[in-house]
Amino acid sequence: MTLTQLKHLVALAQWGSFAQTAKAVFLTQPALTRSIQSLEDELGGKLFDRMGRRIGLTPFGQEVLQRARLLVSDADALKRLGAGLDQGLTGKLRMGLGSGPGLLFSGVMMSHMATQHPRLQLSLSRGNTETLLRALKEQELDAAVIDVRAMRPSSDFEVTHTFEMQGAFMVRAGHPLLKRKSVSLEDIKVFPIASTPLSDEVARMLMATYGPQANPDDLVTLRSDETSHIVEVARQSDAVVLSIVAAGPDLRILNMKPELKATAKFGLVTLAKRQPAPALRIVHEQLPVWIAALQSA
């Protein structure tokens, strides 16, 4: 079901004729007929009774029409609001970004707003998951992109646009461990190991793969809330970093045995049942584009 199909339904109910409606919506009559038939097939009932050249709504069609009119009206209102935002007439957006998302999206988000919405007021806040969720709950932020595996189950929040990024043990080019065909946990423990705070789920995965000695509380020797910090340490020293691969594209992935099959899971988090900030629709539209660009890099 599409908004276009609902608009065709509303128009056909208004004109009462496929021929006249087709002209009004700039379609051929067969195309309009296919649109309505597809909508009827999806909804599971007839919307119109054909009476010669005229048509009339069925009882089922009358109920659907009422809801369709509301949806079309809301969509038109959003479009008008969006037009205002596109022109830079209105809009403020307060975004929170966790450590990994902050490194990945801060620059591209600010660049997009600067070029496409130059009068939109964008504020970016960085912090750990707990801090950003608290700010969301207190309505100090409109949304946050964070590690959703670090969230506790709560009806206070709504999570959308979830995506996963590959994780790995990585080192700088020229690191001594790169001379080995495969690397064990004991091999990397000879060196400092840097990481951001890991969720309980990732910690359990590490210990399931490498045993109790992979408990992050004991394994990690350099810990920071900022992914950029730990990546930079790996660039400047022999430290081994455990992070998402996209955070350090210039680093080399170690060939771990057993293989590390780990991902970080991020998502866009908003406060449930709260009217979203109008400008947030820009993030809803662009975030999948930015994610796709990272995953294809």
C-alpha cells in the first residue's frame, strides 16, 4: 500500500468515474484501474461497486476512505512542513551520538546540514549510552544514535534504523603480529589492548569464543569512551584495538583463530510517544544513505 494509491482512492471517490479521475491524476485509465485493484487485493476487499460508467463506494470502501483521507491530509501537512525546513525557514535539531556513531557520522551530518539546510540549527552532543539516554528522557535531546545492545529494555524509548558494523582486533600497518598467519588471544595479550566500554552481550560473545580470559574487564588495558582515542593509540603504538572496522579504515585486521565474529549494533533512539522534532525527518531520510555508504566502503 502506498500513499499514491490512497490518493487515487480519495480522488476516485470524489469524481465517481475512472475516466474523469484518470484525467485529474494524470494517469491512463488502465493504470488507475490497476492501482485501485492492487489496493483492493492488499486490503482484502472491494472498495467500489461498478454501476455502468459510474461507481460507488462499498461499505468497506467507505470505512477505508475515512482513514485514507486522514493519511493523505497528514502527508500533505508534513510535506508543507518539510518544504519550510528545506527552505531553511524553521527547524532545530539536537542530536546525541555515541562513541562509534560520533566518529562515523559527526562530519557527514554537519556537512549535509551546512550544504542542504544552512539555516537549520543543529547541535551535536557526544556521550556514552547511559548519558545520552538520560538526556533523551529529560528531553534535552531529540534523538540519539547509540549502541542499542548497551540499552536496558524500556518502554520509554523507540528504536529505529538499526544497523550492524563489523568488529575486529586491529593494529597499525607494520605491527609485529601481522607477520603471523594466524593470531591467538594469547598472542595479542602480549600487547596493550584498547577498547571502548563493551556491552554485556559482546563480553559474553568474546568469552564464548576465547574463554574466560577474554573477559573485557581483564583483557582490556586501555579503555576510553571515545572510539577516536583508541584508534589513534593503535595508529601511534603497538596497541591492539578492539573496535568497529569502519572506525579505523587504515588499520589492519588481525587473522584471529578462532575467528572473531562480532558486530556492534547501533540504532536511532527517540523518546516514545513524544512528538518528534520536525527536522528529525532529515535524519530519518539520510541515515540509511550514510549507513549504506559506510558498509560499501
